[in-house]
Amino acid sequence: MELKRVAVTGIGALTPIGNNVEEYWTNLIKGTSGSEMITHFDPTNFKTKFACEIKGFDPQDHFDRKEARKLDLYCQYALVAADEAMKQAGLDLEKLNLDKAGVIFGSGIGGFNTFYEEMKGFLQNNEVPRFNPFFIPKMILDIAAGQISMKYGFRGPNYATVSACATSTNAIIDAYNYIRLGKADVFISGGSEASITPPGIGGFNALQALSTNNDEFRTASRPFDVTRDGFVMGEGAGVLVLEELEHAKKRGAHIICELVGGGLTADAYHLTAPHPEGIGAANVMKFALEDAGLNPEEMDYVNVHGTSTPLGDIAETKAIKKVFGDHAYKLNISSTKSMTGHLLGAAGAIEAIAAIKSIVHNLVPPTINLNELDPQIDSKLNLTANVAQERKVNVALSNTFGFGGHNTSAIFKRFE
């Protein structure tokens, strides 16, 4: 069976450094930090008092008041990013076979704030069970996929993925596989997260996963730097419209690039820590390259998971050297989480968009806040420190890894 090719025809993003794709990309290239003191709640008693929040987002700009009350913030973010991606894709819904149009869309945690607020009200009300009738539909992880499908009438495969921080790349790879097997023409895929909440910050603090560098919060996300002390929480959504290539060509769509390979592996090692030698990370990049039919020497840019955690950054650079050998020193490597923070289940989708835009513009976004390289990381690797770099980017890879040992890699290629 000959596998079909998969085009990217639309992208949408809502991020801590831009509320649409162009704002996001412009601020990535400028090296803008999205980290600020938390405004979603009073963080006074928390170890971490800062995060990468969405700025200037008003639900009433996108939804009427009644509709907004039925949607958790993570779902609002998802619908806004999907709207941008669909507008760019320019699909005519009246001509589209809606039975072959699907949605695979994930979230690491889903309606976290809805759950928190409902439980807080329950406990403050002497445990009398008076819950909002929309409590469950607002909270559950699949509801963003469901809401997106209802908005556009997509009747094809529809479900949510959840693989912690690998979630949205997992969703994109699933959609890619459906299309190339001929089981769908179009997918809306990606992920959304809105976890800057008291239990979100408090829970990750308890894991000692978050940076607590409150005195230098704007530069606290510092992948590969010897002074890094954990990740910075982010929020937002990223969406890709994926389309069978001939379907896209037939309707005269603008093809942004192709999605040519995907890999999925497990570390099978530890609940939260990566394998110290990056075995699972190396395998997933190797499998993605094999899936794409590419040699390691054809890779130009790797957008790394690069969370700014002491263990993760070292393991991932070891994995890159295992997979790419001497070519690792010819790659551009960068962690855009240095600017956006870590969007958990949405991270893969917004970082895939960064990889895609690097191909479009032949420009690699930087790893900011990298001032003193960790001596355990090879200094000969080009980590695109602090300043964006121009280069021809024909092929770009995006890595995302998650608690539980989930590893995902997606490869994008210039369409010619």
C-alpha cells in the first residue's frame, strides 16, 4: 500500500508571547521572554510566583458571555487557535466531505481550573453537592476536540490524546497517520493547556519541577544554562490543519510545508525523570527519521524539548549526538521554551509551529537566557544561543517528551 503525503495548510497559535502566529513568531525571533508575575491568582504563598501567561486575552472578544461560561479556559484557547488555523487553510466547508474530516486534539490536564473552582465551592458550602451542570463537560480532556468538531461540522475521527507534555505532538502524529492511510482527507490537530492555577503551580512545586527564581523571573527559563533550576509554566494552544496532499493541491490550497515523519517511544525508566543517557529520546528521533525516509545528514534544525530542567537538557543533547553523530555539530538546535515557558500538553503544537516557520523563513529562533553553558553539555553543539540565526532550513524536527516516559518527534519538510 502506497502511503499518502500530508500537507500542512493552516496553523494557529495562542501563546505567552503572541496571540496569533505572526506575533508569536516575531517575538520568538526577537528573543522575547513571556515570563511575568502570576496574575491569574494570588501567588504570595507559593514557592513560584511567576509564569508565562497569555496576555490581553478577553473571552468576550471571541465568545458571547453565555457561551464563554460553558467553556474552560483551555477550551477557549483551543477554539481561538483553531479559528486562526482554519482561516489560513481556507477550506470551503460546503464542498468538503465532512465525513472524512476529523479532529484529534489533546491536553495534558484539561479543565484544571474548572475542577479546582468546583471543588473549592463544594468544600466551602459545607460539602453540599451543588455543582454547576457544565462542570463535567467543561473539565474533561476530550471536550476541546468535541467543541472544535461541532464548530466546523467535522464528522470523521474525533478524540483526545493525553501523554503529558508529549500530548499535542502525539495528536499530530495520530492525525498524520490517519491521513496517509487514506482514512481521512483533513484533520484539525494540536493541543491546549491552561494550568496556571493554584493546584497547577502548587503541584509542580511539590515535585520540585518548577523554577523558583522569583528574583530573576524574566530569565528563569534558561535551557542548557548551568544555573537552570526547573521549568517555567506556560499556557496557550497550538493548532495545525493537516491535509492529504493531493486533496490540498486539487483545491488550490497554499501548502506551508509537509509533515513527513513521526515517532513515538517510551523510556520505560522513571515516573518523571528521563533516561540519563537519552535512550528513549534517541530512539524516537531515529524512528521519525526512518518514517520520513531521511538520513540524519538531511536534518537542519531541531526544536528540542529543552525544558530547563537539570536532567532533561543533558539527556536530550546526548540523544541528539547518538542519532546524528558528527552531523549533530552542523545542526541548529534551540529551545523556544526559553521564551514561552512550558505549555505542557500544548507544547508540542506550538513548537511544531516554530519548526514550520523556521522552514518558511530560513531562520532559527534562539535559546535565550543561555549565558553559562552547563559543562555536562557539549560546547560544540550549536544551541543558537540568545540570537536568531539565518540558515537554509529544508527539514526541521520537533521533540516533545512527557512524564511517564512518553517521547514524540515530528519532522517537517519544505514542500517542493
